[in-house]
Amino acid sequence: MYGPGTLVNVVAIIPGALIGTFVGDKIPKKIHDLFIAALGLFTLGLGIKMFLQGQEILLVLASLVVGAIFGGALKIEERLERFGERLKLMVKEHCFA
């Protein structure tokens, strides 16, 4: 069973991704860059706050190191980028065909 946080993420991410796909090209680059920077700063601040509140700091560090090693070896980022590009093409072809 999925927790409420997972369901909220799904409900928020899907519409956000669709809006970004169709409206993202119409937003001026400067505004887009400022928006991304603001979201990045917010995420960084939230991550630092959560990290400092955690009891298992060494476990978090080990998880990051192991995740980076496996993620790099399995080329997860590159595969996700390719998947996202294919998905974007499928959505645009389906909606504008």
C-alpha cells in the first residue's frame, strides 16, 4: 500500500509535467531560469534541514555514496533522460496528431 505522501507526489507531478511540456516553451528563458533556481534553492534548504534533523547521518552519507556509485555504473541518469525524451515525443505526437 502506498502512503499519502506518494499519492500526493503522483497527483502533483503528472499535471505539472503535462503543463511543463505544453507551456514550458512559451515561458521566457529568464523567467524559466529564475524559477528553476528558486526551486533548487528551496530543495537544497529543505534537504539540509531534514539532514540536520536526522539521527542517522552516517547512514545518509553511506546511502549517497553507494547510490552515486551504482547510479553512475548503471547510467541511470542517461537512461531517464532518454526515457523522458521518448515520452515527450509520444505525448506531443498523440496530442497534436
